[in-house]
Amino acid sequence: MNNDAQPPAVAGVPSSSSSAFSFISKGWREVRDSADADLQLMRDRANSFKNMTASFDRELENLINSATPPFSVPPIRQSSEIEFMKKFHPKISEFRRVYSAPEIRRKVMEKWGPRANLGIDLSRIRSSIAAEVYGIEEEEDVEENIEFNKVREGRSERRNEDGQFGDWEPIRALKTRLREFEKKNSKVAIFAGFKNNEFVEKVKSSLKSICKEPQESKEVPPLDVPELLAVLLRQSGLFLDQLGIRRRELSAANLDKINDELDLRIASVIQSTGHCSEGVGSWTDLMKPDLTDVKRHVAIVTTASLPWMTGTAVNPLFRAAYLAKSEKQKVTLLVPWLCRSDQELVYPNNLTFGSPEEQENYIRNWLEERVGFKADFRISFYPGKFSRERRSIIPAGDTSQFIPSKDADIAILEEPEHLNWYHHGKRWTDKFNHVVGIVHTNYLEYIKREKNGALQAFFVKHINNLVTRAHCHKVLRLSAATQDMPKSVICNVHGVNPKFLKIGEKVAEERELGQQAFSKGAYFLGKMVWAKGYKELIDLLAKHKNDLDGFKLDVYGNGEDAHEVQSTAKRLDLNLNFLKGRDHADDSLHGYKIFINPSVSDVLCTATAEALAMGKFVVCADHPSNEFFRSFPNCLTYKTPEDFVLKVKEALENEPQPLTPEQRYNLSWEAATKRFIEYSELDRLLNNEHNGPTSRKPNGKIISRSVSMPSLSDMVDGGIAFAHYCLTGNEFLRLCTGAIPGTRDYGKQHCKDLHLLAPQVENPIYGW
């Protein structure tokens, strides 16, 4: 059959349909005229011929599926559309099986010669289309072989100006025929229910997916020696700070400009090499959960739990409640579970729990009574043991294992240094996508008060830096009273119990009505240990006992040093009235006008914030831990003992000012949660902004910075984490550094209480 002949039109089918298929037939015929370029292409890409044919197979199927118009043909043709594809699919499969065989590549390489040729029979595909659409039977004169012949004499190699090959010849021929077809039929309005240009665009899109246009490729010079040194110096900044090496400080604007230029330079060099880093991280990223979920998961891990009324038990609980209140993310609060013997040492009023469920009910009831809403978050427990020497709870075993891998997305470590002192388990930054540490306690201040405190504080300072650096992406310090840590910023992310704000509103209403809101003088409330400000309080009152003649102070608190504190005050004949510790929101404390807090060991005293929320005067030291409270007019700070006396007298002679709405909001947990989300960079994560940072070229083109760019800092952090893991795995070294014996793994009682498998079963050691 003549190649130029067209199949006869079927009744009811527009003549334009014949043109649509005729240009495809002519396109394949023109391939024969450009066999020279095909031979050159096959020589260069013989090893990838198999993949190319498979790709062509898929695109051809997509082309047929998308381009088949709903012709208005007899019913038997319309109903057999699926049968047509069933008949046509085996031919495509046969084409793929025959021409993707390894023998094709071998024959091309072995029989390359003047008369060598490789025939690819595509006529059966064309004939099948014609037979099914037009009813034409297969004939021998319709079949024709499209051969890839040797390069003809006098033809130059088909290359682009930049040295790259252009389109594959069959695709180029089809593009040419498409342009001719589009010009020829531009005036035809409708073609079988579709516009002409719509059909052409479908074919064009399929061709573009087969052969993409070559991307812009410009040579970018590699990084020179000064740039490499600048990168090395920037990445080793945390390491140099750890060694105490100071660098020349620059202004923030100049530093940002230099960093942006350096990032853009690195990104352009990496992009010029063809490196692709979108969504590519370390091998540990494969273990992390999928970030495409609608809701992210936040796990809050803390070192204490109610009914122990300490900051790390109360504040993480409120944080979990207010993060869950927004319903933008799922929240889990992970708290320590103590065996019965440890509960008796820690929890007040001989309160103990027989099961985690019982303690969870107590926690939820306490929380709902204070926040006034039902918080939808999960509470889980991990094994913990109480250390009498450190007066704190130490985790037993790998704490991270109690968060399932499917929920290991964002971790908030309350007191990250405390949680990781003896942590022998998976690195937090390996298991979680983002880890935020919140520093609650000034451990160095407590340690300095002990025997050989200066030497101990030196080692603890560096250990804290190392463990937080190895296990956290970001560290938040509640105030400048804590030690300076890597990757840290200062921000108060704590609020006050809403109950205290309501008490303050009630006091303001009573004063507006002319009623006396405060009927008592001054008081102090805190755990009765010397480090909680009792030493400073007794020293101030003993030194200025005559200046404060008639001044009486009520002291509320329980603690390990209670007997010693009371005996010292009695010996110095101080006017202190010691009372049993109680909740700060207790009705008996509402009538006091002045809260005295001389402590300099606190990081951010919760009791101070609560007293301000209730509308009281607060007399406290001029110390970094009280920086957040200085903006409140009722906060009276002193620098010297003499100044302390003046501030106390000022508070006794005056009435506190009512809080403004803005001041009340700044003390609330809503404001604290907002600050936390901003400073911890959770706003970007919770909004599912997974794309990395970008830079812009001078010509306006966007370049993505590589997330897998080699980082010396990451390598150092990984080395620190590995060394820490090895050291905490040795029981002798753990005991030498003050760990509780047997806390590398949890014990039998924890297995029984928490329904856990034995450590040997959970983490078996295989051997001979």
C-alpha cells in the first residue's frame, strides 16, 4: 500500500479524523530520512536503550488513551472501545518484549558496520489503530519496517550549540508533522467533539514528557580557598565556642549579608554539578514519619509529674493542654512513672498510685479544674527512679522508645540536659524530625553550693552543652540566668494558671467597689531547700532586722531542709512564721499584698508570675531570672540589701496597680504558647512548610539551597552523640558520674507496673 494513501472515512466520522491519523503515518515515514542521527544517538546511549524503549512504551499508551476522540460511530464501535484497548495492549507488550531484550544492545555493538541496520517494526501498531477505528484489515502491503540505517555521507552530526543532542529523530519528525497539521486545520472549528488545537496540545504534551528540553547549563566556577575557609569557619562556630575561642564580631546586618551571599554561592555551585537534594536526607530520615499528614504530632517529654508540685511537672502539663486546644496538631505528654517506694519519697501527703491509669485520672482532673476546658491530648509514662542525692527523677532505659515511630515527628524536651545525662538509647534528632529543648533549671547555681562545687560545675557545664547540642535542633532558655548553650535563644515560654488571672480580676473588681482587697502583709512560698532562696531571705532579714522592725513574714513550704531552715531562723530570732506548704491558689493566700522572693537560683520563678497575676506587689532581686517581670509596675526589684529594705517599705505603704488587659495577656498561657511556637520555629513546621530555604540569583532566578550540604557541625554533633552513647552504656562509668545503679535499663517492677517486656526481650543480644 502506498504510504501516502489514507484510510477511507467511516460513515459519520468527519474527514478531519483521517488527517489526524495520516500525519502520524507520514511522521513515521520521515524517520527513514534521518537515520544518521539515530545511529549516532544509539552509539552514545546504547546502555540506556532498554529504559528508553520502556519509557516510549508508556508514553505511547498515554498518547493513545488521551488522544482517542469520542467519534460518533455506530453503536457497535462505541461499545467496543474497551475491547479495542484490550486488543491493542498485547501488541504494545510484544513490541516492548522484543525490542527491549538484551540481544538488541549486543547486536548493535557487535554488528556495527557499513551495512549494519536495526529494524524496528512499528507498522503493526499503526495498522491496529486503523483496523479498530476504520475497520481496515491488516494487509502485508500496509506493514513497513522503520529502520535505523547507518549515517549517510554528507550529513553532519545533529547536535545543539552547547554540544548536547537534540530531540530523538522520531519525535522531531512528529513535531514537524504536528505543526503542519495545526496550520492546515486551524480554521476547522470542531473535530469529533474536540477542538483541533486541543488534540494537538495533548499530543504535544505527551511528546514533551518523552523528550524534555535541555535545561540551562552555564559553567559555574568552583569555590575558591577563601570561600572554603569561610564555610569551614562558619560550620565550626559551635565547636570553637565550645573551646572558648572568640571570633571577631560583626553587626547583624553585615553578618546576614555575608551568610546570604555565601549560601547563594554554595547553592549555585552545587546546582551546577547536577546535585539534587530535594527531600533527600540521611539514611535515618527513612525511619521518620511521613510529613504529608494533615496533622503533625508533638511529643512533650518532661522530668516530673503531678502530684509533685514542681515547675517541670506543672508547666509541661499546661503546655500540652494549650497546644492541643488549637486542634492543629496531635499532642502526647510523656511523664515519669515511679514505683511505689519512690512515690512515697516524692509525692506529698502520702499520696500514691497503684497504676498509671489512676495517676492519669488525677492529672486530668487537676488540669481541667484549673484551665476550665477538656484538653484532648494523650498521657504516656516512661520508667523513672528518684535520686535522693540529686533530689530529682532520673529516666531508666531509653525514654525515646516510649513514643512510637509513627508518632515521632516533633519532640519537646523539658530540661533536655537532665533527660540526656544518662540517656543510653536512640538519638532524639535521629528519631524525630524536629527536637526543641526547654531549659528550666540553673543546675550550675545549685551545684556550686555543694562540696567541690566549682569543679563539679565546670564538668556539668560542658556536659550540658554537649548533650543538648547532640540531641536538640533548637534550645529555648527561659531567661539569661541559665548557662549559655549551643543553638539557644532566650524567651519566656511559660504562662500562669488561668485561675490566678481570675483571682486578679476579682481583686480589681473589689477595689473598684471600694472594698479592701488585701488584709494581710507579706509572705514567701517555695520548696523548703536552701537553694530556693531561703539562704538569701534569712541573710537579708538578719542583717536588717532593726531596719524592718515590726515586719512579719509568713513562710509556706515543705522540703528536705525544712528543719535546718526553721532552726536557723529561730536561732537568729527572726520574725518568720513557718506554715505548711500549700497551693499558691489556695484561698488563704488571696489576702496577702506582698510576695517576697529573694531567690537568685531560679530561672523563671513561677510563683512570682502567679503573684503578679493576682495583682500583688512582688519584691525580688535585680537578676536575669526576673527580667521578664520588670515591665510590670507591681514588680519592685532591688540591687543591694539596703535597696531591699526600701522596696519592702514602699510596698507596705502603697497599693498595687490593677493589671491592664495587655499585661494580663502577656502572663497568660495563650501568649506563652504563641511565643513558644514562634521561637521554636514550630510555626513553619505546623504549617507543613517542608521546603528548604531558597536563594535568588541577581537575574531573579530561584536556587534552592541544598539540605544535604556537607556540614562539619553535623559531623561533630554525630560524633558527640556516638561517644555519649558508648560512655553511658558502661555501668562503671555511669556509677562514677553519679547515676542511679541499674538505670541503664528499667527493672522488673517497672515491667510489671507499665506492662512492659523485659529489657532482654525488648532489645535482645544475639550471639553464639
